[in-house]
Amino acid sequence: MSTSLYYTATRATALSEDEHQQLMALARSHNDAFEFDGETLYFYPAQRDNEVLNGSTKISPDPVEMAPSLLHWLAALTALRQALPEAQWDVSLDEIDVPWDEHRGYHLPGLEDLAAMHEGY
């Protein structure tokens, strides 16, 4: 069984070309920095009105890769949201909403501890 992050941003106005280029550059940067051999940020064509970003990333089931991968992709989604703050963002890990914190960005309680337990494996 696989686990995936799902992300959607909506707003009343379409992305400008500059905004689109900025978001794609951020995504490429995070995809290039990903240390594991797995899925990266992937965007789908808009499926609903006002949708400006929609995508998913499958998370490795390997216990050594899972927490660091989630930390990496949540940091990437935080950067994307910060680049487009006026949009309405929805981020979930399968059916579980990932909370937004104005100071920390997207995070899941205990994830840093879990990642630290597997460091060095």
C-alpha cells in the first residue's frame, strides 16, 4: 500500500507567467535536491475552476526514507505556498490534512523525531 502527499492551490486569478516560472523553479530546485530514488513533485493539469496548482508525490514505504522524504516534500510545499500566499492551499497525506503553521510551515507532529531515529542507517 502506498502513501502519497496531495496538494492543491486555488485562487480567483490564474497564475501569471512570472508566477508559473517561479513555482516551477522552486519545484525543480526541490526535486533536484531530493536525496532518494523516488517520486518527486508532480503537477497535473488543472481539474477544477480556479485551480492554479494540483499534484501529488508518492512517499517511499521504506522506513529509513519515509520520514526524511516527508520532511523534504513538506519543506518544498511550504516554499511553494510562501511564493503564492494569497492562494487557498490544501495539503494532505492520503486522507489526513497536513496542518499549516505560520511559523513552521507544513509539518506533522513527531516527524522530525522519527527522521532523527533513522539517521545513519
